[in-house]
Amino acid sequence: MARKAFQSAQTIADVEVIAVGNDIENSAVLRALKVWKGMPKNTFNIQVRTSCDIGFWQKGNRLRLILIGGPKHYSASQISNGVLTDEGAVFNRELDRLIGSNRPHDFRLPNIMYDP
């Protein structure tokens, strides 16, 4: 599943949430830490288009994501990011292997609220 997601991905990036969004009305803004695949950008405007998209509720979270869309607005599907699989850790390890870089230890999992 990770191999298929990697091959079909337009953009894969390590990002930090710098502005949270409230679903479709306001975009979340993610600062690019490293773009592994796709057009290099400094920020990504993220819109939640469906209930299957990842939400961004906490400023400061760092994540490795497969992004869809662009160049103006992107989304991050739970399916293409391995969130809905029972093997999320395996998906993440395989994506890291395909990229050629382990994600940093302070990176979070998408769609999980963390205590501040």
C-alpha cells in the first residue's frame, strides 16, 4: 500500500502545522521542512474536502505527508497516508524506506490530538 501511495503521489513532504484550519471554511497552513517528491514550496495551504481527509488541529505538529492537489490548495487523504489501515506503523516504515530517510523522532501521526 505504501509503495502504491509513493508511486502515485504528486507531493511528499515533511511539514509543520503553522496555522490550524477548521475544515472547508479555512485552510490549514503547513510549512515545508523538506519536500521529498514534487514541486518545492515554502508552505502548503491545506483544505479538508471530505471526511476521509486528515484534519490539522494542533499548531506545531510535525508530520510526513503525501499531499494531493495543488498548486494553490492541497489535501491529505487518510487513505493515501496509511491512517485507515491496521498496519499504520508498517506503512510509515515502508514510506520512509522508499524515500530513503527515517522520519525524525518528534514527528507525530496524523489525525491524533496530542496533549500540549
